[in-house]
Amino acid sequence: MLGQPKRYKKKDPDGFSLLEVMIALAVLAIGILAILSMHISAIKGNANAVKFTDDLLSTQSSIESMLINEEDDSIEKIRSSLESFKNRK
């Protein structure tokens, strides 16, 4: 075995292998996608909250104006307004 070169194998590699880098990038990509998904859900939730608040304020304003005007059929208008608010979802 005189002519064959010795294969040198380091016991302590100094860098990362390509496989380690690829796995790290895959884990990072999955984490970023999870955060993006949560962000989109939060935006949808905020939009629903804004719509709900607008509907609630509109209904409250209608009820208050009916009570101020003291119309005879104000109770029926309040009930119909509340029913329309419930059906907006």
C-alpha cells in the first residue's frame, strides 16, 4: 500500500455541511410561513371587529334618535333595527 494516498478525515469539522444549511433554511421558511399566516388572521380579525363596531354604532345612533324623537312606534323601530343588526352577519 505504498502508492495510495492516505485519506484524512477531520474529527472536528470547521463549517456546516450543505445538508445542515438546507435543513436550517427549511425550518426558517416554515417559521416565516407560520408567522405570515398568523398576521393574515389578525388582519381579518381586525377587519371583522371594525365592521362589527360600525354596525353597533349605527344601530346605537338609530335607537338614540328614535328615543329622542319620542315617536309612537319607536319601540317597533328599535326591535326591527336590532333584528337587522343581528342579521348582518
